[in-house]
Amino acid sequence: MFLYVWFFILGAVIGSFFQVCKDRLPLGLDIVKGRSFCFDCLHPLQWFDLIPIVSYVMLKGRCRYCHHRISLFYPIFEMMSGFLLVLLVYYESQVIKAILLFLLIMDFITISLIDRQWQIIPDEMIILEIFIVSGLMPYSDVSLWEHLIGILIISMPLLLLNFWIPDSFGGGDIKLLMVNGFMLGYIKIILAFTIAVLLGGIYASYLLFYKKTHRHHHIAFAGFLCVGILISLFFGEYILYFYSYLFI
């Protein structure tokens, strides 16, 4: 039990770091150097203001210096991060793999939140994912050639499509597909992209039907890609087996 408590704390701390990435990277701020500060009064924060979950409770949800209300999103995100790591460690027998999968999911969540608000995917998040994917490679049962083909099988056509229809896909989306194409291999990245297109199409249809957007408006697509990639990563074998059983 104590071990799971430790993993919960570790997950909450890592979740707090990813929140820093979400808040700082779109503004061009460094995520390593420089003191954390209140985004309302700009006052530098002390270490005891930054303890995940605990500081929010002790401060009663308000900044110590300007007393502006702190969004409940922060402690909830930290708690969910802690529980997610505990869940992965519980179900995944290899602890290192569980931690790497946790980091991958946290990276995806952060990318999705940033893309939804700013419609950008910071290069720092892609670079972080490259390191995570590199760590996951020893656990892959896919051949090297499938990994290498996976890099280009979706990303290259989308890149060429951008020359024909400018800004049809964002550069960040293409980079995301390249990295995860290498991780999944070409079969599962095709599956992931198919799922993402279906989910994105349903969402776009909903927006158009209720006139919440117009047909030339871009939607943030990274979140759908991340969901498709995770579904393909965790359930791809079952989906492909079911598909082959029905249609082949």
C-alpha cells in the first residue's frame, strides 16, 4: 500500500510539471529556468506554494499574495495524474514501462490542452515524446522496418497535401504522426489515424450542425490524434483481430 502512495505522490508531482508546460510553453516561457509565479499578480511563488494538492488546500484555493481564486483544474489535474500512475503500475507488471506509458499519456493530455486553446503543438512536447518513445522501444514486438515505414506512411502524404491545400494539416500534427508512427509501426498508425479522422469528423459535424463553426474553420486535431494513438496502442491488436475476423 505504501508503494502505491509513493506512486500517487510521484504522479501528482509529474502532473504539476505538465501543468507548467501547458501554461508556459504557448507563451514562450522557459519550463526549467525561472521561478514560478502567479499569472494574475505576477508575484514569484515560494516552494511551499507549489506542493501539489496540499498547497491548494492550505491556501483555500486562493493566491497567497493577491488572493485571486486559483482554478480548481490544478488540484484535480494533479489528483488524476496521481491516480493514473497508480492504475498503470497496478495493471502493468513492468514498473519502468508503466511509468513511460504514464509520461506518454501525460504528454498527450498536455498537447491536446495546448492545441485546443492555442492551436499549436510546442516542439518541446514533441522532443519529450521522442525520449519517451525511445524508452518504450525495447518493449515493442514490431519489426524495425514496420517502425521505420510508420514514420512516413501517414505523415508524408499529409505533408504533400499541405503543398496542394495550404494549412490543411498543421506541422505539429505531422510531427506527432511521425514520432508515433515510429512507435506503433505502419499498421497501427494507420488505425490510429483512421480513428482520429472518424472522431474528428463526428465532432466537426456536430459543430457544423449546431452552427458553432463554419466549414472553413480549423479545429484542433491533436486531441483526436492522441486518442486514436492511445486506442491503437492499447487495443490495436484486438481491433485488428476483430476486423480481420469480420472482413477477411
